[in-house]
Amino acid sequence: MNRVKATACKPNQMDYSFEKNSISQSEKKCLAFRGSLHYGISDKVSRRVLKKAEVLPRWEEEQRDRKVRLGIDEHSFRGRDLVITVTNLKRRKVLAVLPDDRQETLRRFLSQIPGSVKRKIEEVCVDIKPAFITVTEEQLPEADIIIDRFHVVHDANRRVDEARRIEQEATRKPIPKHLFLKAEERLSDKQRQWLDHYLRLYPSLREWYWAKEQLRRIYWAESKEKARELLVSLIRCQEASDDVAMNDWGRMLRRWQEYILNYFNHKTTNAYTEGAHTKMKLIKRMSYGYRNVEVYIKKVLLSFIPITIIPLLIYHTFG
């Protein structure tokens, strides 16, 4: 028999006992609030805590730091509705989730950062989005802007895959996607043979694959000067190509050249921000999605609060 026994009159008198069999769905819902029961509060009170919780960063830790590095990226709240995540990359901390991805929303947030913190921000790592770069330059003129290396490589893979699909539709023959997107050094001997076979069959794809791999190798450079030489050489080859789409790619890289090369100042990436997005997606999936962006923001921000702080949050909210 499935059974969950819970005796919870006082916060420290909780006792859960489980049978070896699987737990029913209703029992799982009861266990979802075991943290609330542990601190002696009900589901209703938990929702009131969520409603009253503050979501604005306090900046105390940043004011104590010598240098601050920010990460700015966007993720999906619901479908095509995007929200912006702002993180402290050095402290590995989520600072804020903004309610939309509009330029004005990001400008308002950055303008509210205290002047003492603004002067300490040395780097801001962003996506390849002109709006992010424009607002960051405007509000944080002393900070170095870095276009995240993983977004640069992701954009390269997207362009190579688009060229592959165009060739596939023109020839009406299947061209494997994974061979062209997988890193060259990770290909097995058999996969390398198949890749060489397809590159011989479709010469137009050879140029795209070469450009993608050359762009990846730039991040292996020993110095910023060496990386600049490789990037300039790649851009010249792309702009000299007979393919109009390749010319557009080269112009895009030339436009954002300095922001791409700023990676070599401290090798800063948005890896922590992407990891935070993974956790946010898990929360959204466990909750079967959200319709209210304000509730979503508060819930994901509360999920990044250390568990030891929750009793203090409850005390200051209802004490």
C-alpha cells in the first residue's frame, strides 16, 4: 500500500515514512510543500511569501568587490515571449530577470545600478544582439563588452546548417546534419571519411565548413594579437567569396570584431548564465509553464536563494 505519513504540528517534528512501492500523484503534491511544512507554514502562506518577495538586486556584495563582471542573455518565458537574465559572473549569482527583452527595459535596469557599482564593472558578456550592445555601451561606457564565444560558434553552426539544408533541397538527397556541426577534432575516423565524401560531392559546403572551423580555431589562439590576425584573415576570405551569404557573414564578423576579441582579455564567457537558464527551464517544466511573467520571475529568483536563507525570508515577511 502506498503511504506517506506526515506528522507536522511543529517545525522540527516532521517525520516522513515511505513504503518501497511508488508514490501516488496526490502524495507527490503533498511532498512538494514539505519545505513549507518543515518551517510550520501552509501552502497559502507560501504563496503570500512568493507574492511579497522582492526581486530587485541589492548590490551589497558588488559594492564590496574590486571588479564586477556581468552576464546578459535572454531566454524564453513562454513560446516566443523572451525575458532577459542578468548575472554576476564572478560571484556566480543571478541578479535579475527582466520581464521582457525590449531595449528600454534593459536600459532602465542598467541605469538603476548604483554609481559605486557601475565604476567597478569591467566586463559585460552578451549575446550577438545589437540592442544589448547599444544599451550596454550607453549605460556602461567604461566596461569592455564581450560577445560570448558560445553564441559566436552557435551562430556559425546555424549558418552552416542553413547552407546544408539549401543544398539538400536543391539536390533532393539527404545530407547528414551532425557531420557538419560536430567539431572536427571530435569526429571518428569513419565520420571523417563520410564528411570528406560529402565535401567532395558538394563543393559549396566545403567553404562553409572551412569557415566554421577556422572561426572555432580563433579561440585556441595563444594571445589576442594572434587571434586578431586569424580573424582578419578569415573575414577577408569571406568578403572575397562569390557566395552572398558568406559575404554577409564576413561583414557581421567585421562589425563585431572588437567585441569578439575582447574574450581574450580575461577569457570571460556566459557559461554560468546558460547554466542558470537550464535550471530555469527545469522549474518551468516542473510547473507546466507559466502565464504570469511576474510570478515566473519571482519563482525562478527564489529558486537561486540558498536554502538556509528561507527561514529568514519567512520571518522578515510575517514576523
